[in-house]
Amino acid sequence: MLTKEQLDAAGIAVSDTLCADAALEWLDENTVLDVHDLESLPSAAKLFITKFCQAQQIRPGVASESIEGLSQSFTTGSDMAALIWDMANALLPQYLKRRVRFVQAAEKWR
């Protein structure tokens, strides 16, 4: 598990080390980045970790607001996986692994 000092030294502004660990696991699984050397991560990856942790604070549900007799309602954070992929596509498109995997017909029977 990471320490606050390791995150600070790498320039990652996150107070929750457990959340940062989860973000690094996501990056390790879904990108070609080497997440074991925090200081060599590109700035976009460090920003992704910060935004990943901020997204974990979003509570799903319906939000609404009213101003001068007008109102609007919308859903918030209903699909966390889609939100995280959207952030990754926006920040790290060149590092993402393909989400589609091809399996040879002969291989699927083994």
C-alpha cells in the first residue's frame, strides 16, 4: 500500500491512499503504463488518479435544482464504470489497452 509521503513525492494530490491504490490498480489493468514507478508517470496519469478519487465521492441518485420557478432534474454518477472510462479516454487515450479481445475459434474450445 502506498503512503502519503510516496504520493506527495510523486506529485499526486490525493489524501486517501487506499483510493490511490485502487486507481493505480485500474491503470495497471487497463493501460500500458508502468505504475510501479510513481514519479515517472505522465502528468495525465497523475491527474487521472486525482479525478478517480474525486469520482469515488459522487453518490448516485437524482439531483435537482430550482431557480425562480424553473426546475431541472438529472441523474448523477449512476454508472461509475462509464464515468471512469470517460475520464481515461479523455486523459490517457494513447495509453489505454483495447477493451475488445479477439479469441481464435480453435482456442475457445480448449
